[in-house]
Amino acid sequence: MMKEDTFTESIAHSGHQSDYEIERNKPMPNRLHGTLQGRITFQLYSRYGDKYEFPTEVSLATVPPKTPDICIYPLKDLNRDEIKAKEEDVPITTIEIISPSQSLEELTKKIRNTYFPMGVKSAWIVVPSFKAIHVMLPGDNNLYFDKGMLHDPATGIEISVDKIFERVV
């Protein structure tokens, strides 16, 4: 039986994408990716769950569809009879966790050419290899956090970068 990393690498090198990758237009997440996504979501809900919602893996109604790892929306009731396959409401913030097979340029291009023009106010790029989070704002205003508290001026959200990357070596 093939190890998960070897399997994922062999698919990447063969040029074949999984259904997940095709549907979401992004690489398959690994354990580190999932752990960081969970930690960020936990901190966000713990501190700001009374003001915002933080859905993960929401397919946005863009062409082609984009699926940020986490979105930040104002808190509102969700009518389950009106939910569509692709979300038409624009998130305030998108959060992307860079995968080993992605480039920073690829993600910044997606943010500048898709997210900001549709009305997203801030976009985070989580960079596990640097244990850092890059917050992009429209107009090339960028913030970089590798310790302490991340502050997003678009939402007023503050979360601990140290807790996100705790036990990541």
C-alpha cells in the first residue's frame, strides 16, 4: 500500500487531478493544512462567533469557481431552503492556506484578480513554511505576521499567530 504523500505526489507528477482538486480548483490538503485550518477556525469562532461566521470550503460563484479554505461573513441566519451550490454572497475576508504544490504568486494573483474585484475586503495567505500569515488588502496594502497577534483592519479581528503555529516545527 502506498503512503498518502507518495500517492499525492505521484498524482501531481502524472498531471492527473483528483475530483476534489478539479471541483475546488485547488490542491488536495494535507494533515498540516487541515490542522492549521482547524486552529484558525477555532480561534475565530471562539472570539468572534457572535459577530461573524467562518464557513470552510465554500465554493464561490466565480468563473471558474473558487473555494477559499475559510471565509468570513457577517453573522446571519441561513435559510436551508435557499442555499445554492455556489455562494453568491461575497465574503468580507478569504483565508487561503498555501499548499506545497501552490505558489505564492498563484494565490496573490487569485486574490488580486478575483477576490478583490468581487468586493472581498481582506485576504489572508497562511504560509506554513514560514509559520506566518500575510494579510492582503486592496491597493497593495499588505501586512505580515509571524508572531504575536494578527490584526485584520477590514474586520477588526485579532487572533494569535503563535497559537495557530503551536507545535509546528
